[in-house]
Amino acid sequence: MNKYITILYVEDEDNIRAGISRVLKRLCDELYLASNGLEGLELFKTHKPDIIVSDIRMPYMDGIEMCRKIKEIDKKQHIIFTTAHTDSDFFMKAIEMHVDGYVLKPIDFEKLEENIEDSKDRIFMKRYYIEHKKELEIKAYLDSLTQVYNRTYFEQEYTKMVDSCVEDNLTLSLVMLDIDKFKNINDTYGHLKGDEILKHLAKVIKQNIRKTDIFARWGGEEFIIIAEDTILKDALHLAENLRKSIKNSSFIDGIEVTCSFGVAEFDEKFTAKDFMQKVDDLLYLAKKNGRDRVES
């Protein structure tokens, strides 16, 4: 992760600027200096520093006005003000601007460093998120055991797709499946073997569906597939093909695994909740009618 930090320091008093600059150079990789708000604004536009440390009361353009203009360019810019006890009016305006911190004059070096380190932590956290955004999002939406989509992702996409069906008159089918007598498998062979079966099952299903289908673990030994642009007849064919592939697959230690399926096509008379309940009822019916079968 990039940890290069730049700071812009704006202070009109030469002796203070010289003294504080020595401290700031230790806390950043590059330091830009300005003696008033106008200079500071131009340096900001040119260099886009990570953090701005600025006095408030200055000639030509005070720190408040400078930072207001900077916030118009980048509302998330990290800003720390230095201010005298007597600058109460300016101080209240600074608070309203949601600055990162303030340090009273005469400046407490430890307090200044503490404020800067807090800002740096937030900057590094944001950079880490940007660099790993895709990885983090994928991790958040995957079931940790089977590495297929989890229920959170499914529900998010399911809602979008049902809305699209209603608005654009599209076709959509759901396939819900459940491992038959999975509790017996866990009780007989142990939960570790049960986990291996879940992982193997997920692989078998992924190998037998389209890339456009959304496949997720609904919970426990239950899985669900959203088949977009798919009528009931084709969804039934998909489910039957999956049922046979699972039944004929070689699971760990030769354990025989079968699944029951519920299949339904979306109809405008359904709400999203109704549609989900319908396919769940059909899965229950498949269990009731003998398991290792498809009901639609």
C-alpha cells in the first residue's frame, strides 16, 4: 500500500512557520509551504496535498476562506487548523467546516503530531480500501465454505431482477435445492465430511449451470439459483440435469448424495416474497413426495 504522505503548511508568521516546518518534515514525505491563504490555495491546486495544516488569521485570504474554497474542490480534504485562544469566531466556523482537528497556539507539538497521525490513519485506510475494493467486495459476498455467493448477495440481486421482470416484462425462474437427509450424513460421518460434501456439491452445480445464472448458498444444506431469461420448461430441464449430475457424482468416501428441487417461473401476480415462498413450498413438496425429485 502507498504510504507516501504530503502536507501543505500555511502560516503567515515566518518564525512560527520555520519552527513548525521542522516538525512537519518528520511526519511527511514532502512538505509545501505558504505564507497566506492565496498562496496556499494555489499550492493546493498544483500539488493536491494529503493533509493541510493552516493558521486561521492571515492576510490576503484567511485560513477559513482558503479552506472553504478547497472544500469546494475536494470536500473530503484533510484539514487541521492552528488557532489562537482569541479566535473564537473563526474557531466556530472551522468546526462547521468539519475539519479533522485543531491545535491551539502556542502550538503543542505532541498534539499537532497526534492530529496528523489520525489523519494519516484515515488516509491509509481509504487507500487500502481502494486498492482492495474488488477483493473485499468479493469476500463479503462469498460463502466462506463453498465459495459460492452467500445469501446477502443473492437477496440483493434477486430484488433487482424481480423489479426488472415487472418493469421490462422479462422472464425469470428460481431453482431451490436441498440435500436429502443431510442430518443423517452429518450424524453418521461427522460434520467435517458434511462440509466436504457441501463443497463438492457446489462444484458439481457450478459446472452444470450457465455463467449468467446466479448460484448461492441459501443456508445450511440449501442452495438456490436465479436463472434469468429462462422459462419454466428450461428451468425444469436445468434442475433435472443437476439432479442427475449430483446423484451420479462421486462424493467423498463413496457417500451417496441426492437432492430435492423446487422450480418456479416468475409471474407478475407474485411479489418477490410470494415468489420465494412458492419455490420453497415446491421444494418441501419434493421432499414430501419421496425426495431426489423435481417439483414445479
